[in-house]
Amino acid sequence: MKRILLLLLVSVSCFAQSYKFAVGSNITSFVFTNSAGANPSFLRPSSGLHLSLSREASLSKSFLYDFGVNYNQFNNVGDVQNIPFSYATDFIGLNAGIGPKLSLGKGITFFAKANASVSTMVNGNQFLLNRYIDLANDDQFNSMRTMYGYSFELTKQISPQVGVFVKYEHLDSYNFGSSTLNFIPSTFSLGLSLSK
């Protein structure tokens, strides 16, 4: 059994690997469902910063996976009875993705992946009635948040070791219960890929 595991690890490490750094913007929707099951419409999407660092490796010539760390600002704005408010939150977490790649020629590659992410809030505030409210003790924000979704990426290889890419990712936290708050970020990012 040990020999099989060692052979598997060696064979996976023989495939191409790269490190990717991306910076972009999250457009995040907060979808709140109250205890009556209704979805109030007073929340509106807002933008926030996205940063990620990941390692990508091939499972085969046309299938790959990645894993890494990310930092996201999931923000939102709204108003109730002409009283404006906003949410500003900072999350750090881990992400992973798996999916196929397709070579389009001229050094351009298309990637499609199924993605999963787990993150926790490191800072969060609500601005309401000219004052800031700390969200550190709010269970809808301070609990571990798991999100699932998909991403599409176009990469242009500049040299055998360096590539640039654009990426779109859509995630959803899929929380269920009597009173829930779901985060649905759509992320647009640009990045740099460094291959070994």
C-alpha cells in the first residue's frame, strides 16, 4: 500500500505545476431570508477587493486542480424607509478547484473549474444611523462560511514559465434555516502565472 501511495505522489508531481497570483473585484449580493421565509429586497450588491495565491497542477494533459489562499471583501449596501446602511467585511480563507482545460492555440488556454471555498471573517462593520456596529459577535457573519461554485479562465502564455490570465468566478454560500444570510460573490480578476 505504501508503494502505491508513493508511486501516486511521484506521478502527480511529474505533471506541470504553476503558482498563480490574482487581484480583482468581488461584486457581492447578500441574500437574506427572514424567519418567515421572505427575502426582503432592501439589500444591494457592492464591490470589494479580491486577492488570491494558488498552486495549480495537472492530473492529466487535459484535467487539472488547484488549491490556495484568498482574501475577499464581501460588501453590501441598502436602505430601509430611506435610512441608508452598508456592510464592509474582510474574509480570509482557503479555496480549491478542479476541472478541464482546452488549448485554443497561439499560447491561449481556456479553463473551467468547479470550485469550493471556506473562509472566516477577520473584520466586519455595519454602518447604520451615522454609527459603526462591529459584526464580530453576529453569528450570520462570524461563523465559518463555505461556498461552492464555478470559474472560467483564459490564460495567455508569454514564455514557457510566465503567463497572464483573466478569470471569472461565481460562488454561493448556500445556507439554509429559519433565518439565513447567503453571500453570492461574482469575482472578476487579472493574474500572473509562474510555471516550474
